[in-house]
Amino acid sequence: MNEFGAILLGVFLLVANGFFVATEFALVSARRHRLEEAALSGGRLIKLAARGAVRGGRQLPLMLAGAQLGITLSSLGLGMVAEPAIEHLLEPVLTLLPEALRTPIAYVVALALVTFLHMVAGEMAPKSWALTRPETAAMSLALPFRAFTWVVRPALAALNGATNGLLHLFNVRPRDELATTRTPHQLSMLVAESGRMGMLDRDEHDLLIRALRVQSQPVERLLLPLDQAPSVPVDADDALVRETAARSGRLRMLVVSPQGVVGVLHVRDVLVQPGRPLAELATPAPRLPSGTTIPDALRVLQEAHAQLGVVIGEDGTPIGVIDQSRLVGELLPA
């Protein structure tokens, strides 16, 4: 092969190395839920590419083995082909140097040039692109990369088996895919570290920490005790409803009977429909066990389109009332 052909082959290997590097980092960095959204809502080609990327994420050890195999072969080939070709091209240029120095200097320059191109164009640039736009990179590279892994699958299976066997010797259990969720405790640690490094200002740090802490706190902490909640008997007249609203400063109140809480009444209802029985005007109030977490309680109230919920104790009896605005204020403090 002449020098020109060797240079062209070297360029191809350099591009191939960048392709495998970008694929490796894209597989690790891409968010599964974003790929799944693209697989459902994108165009035909985007859906196909996104599905390929999702399948690749579910076969992570095999995909990473394919990327490593491709990087290794490309790097070795680049050194074997491009380096001697550049060295031969440089030797005539160095005719002014003593003959004994031409070959060593040409070799050093060729090695430095190939190493520089390999690191910048074949490693750093594709890695940065894949980390900056992981989902785009994953979908762009998924289909050709899966075609490559299909061709070399027997070799990859052998390499992957040997790797897993080595890990088992050290009591390490291989994983088929990356974890895509984080616990509130893990997120709190990440936020705390970001604040320590100055990546978040104080207000943002405090807001995030507070929001994460309430994820596991029970709604019982925020309830208004039942004996303090504004309420009217089920047989009360309109005047008593208006009086209770004025005295408590609240537009919504509980309608109660000897059997328990009938529902929630808005003072507006008795103004619009005066004289109608309160049992017919009251709307059902969601019942929340005292151990319900604050985010779950908010979700229940929103799904029921209710502003008030009744908190019940372990024996099933009402112990207090929770307001949707109080829950929102706890999750998103001003």
C-alpha cells in the first residue's frame, strides 16, 4: 500500500475510533426516559433510532464490549498504518539533516502527530459531543453500532463472558443496564456537594434540600387537628355556614354528622343555592392515612380535584384536615 492509501485508511480509522468513543459515552450518558419519549413521538426514522438506543441501553455490557473492541482495533490499526506512512512522507523533507537522524526524527514527529490527532479528533471531541448531547448521539449512532455488534457478536460474547468471570472472582455482580433513578437521600447528597463546590447559590441550595427532605415526611406533620378545623353540622342553616366562614376566615369547611365527616362545603354553595341541604352541597373529601407522604397526599388531592383532605389515624377515624395549598407551600416554599 502506498503512502496516500495508508493516509486515507488512517483517516478512516480515526473516524471509526471517534465513532466508537462517542457511542460508548452516549450509551452511558443518555437518559432512558428521553429515548423512550422519542421512540413514541418522533418521526419514523427517529423512532427506529431511539428504539435501537433503548435496546442498546438494555444490553449495556455487550454494547460496551463492542465499543471497547472497536476502539482497540481502530487505535491499533491507526498506529500500524498512519504512523509509518507519515514517517515515510517526512523523510524526504528532512534531507538537510544527517542521514542518521532522519529516521528517528521522522518517527518522533509522526508519532506525535498521530497521537495528537488520535487524542483530539478520535477521543476528546467525540466524547465531548456525546456528553453534551447524549440522546442525540445515542440515536445518531445506535443503528450503525448495532450492525457492528451483530457482526462481531460471537467475539463480544466471549469477551463479555471472560469479563464477567473475572468480576465474579472478586465478588462483583455485573449489571445489564445503568440505574436511571436516584433516591431522595442520593439527590440530597448531590445537591449538598453542588452547594459546597459553589455550583448552586444559597437560596437554590436551601430550596432543593427542603424539597427533597419532605419527599419522605408524613402528611400528619402538616395537618390541622380536627377540633380546630372549621366545621358545621350537617343540619346547619345557611346563616351558621356564613357565620363560620366569617369567624374562621376560611371559605371551605367540613360538614360533619354523628357518624363522621360528610364532606367539604364551600361557602359559595350556600349563597348560590340557599336553603338546599348541606349533605347535598358537600363534596366528598379524600381520606389520607396519617403515614401518607406529602408528595403522595398532594397527588391524591389533585387527582380528586379537592382542596381539602381528611387525615385518618391507624384506627380509621379522622384526626385532622390537610389543605392543598399547605402541601404546595411545603414543597415549593416562597
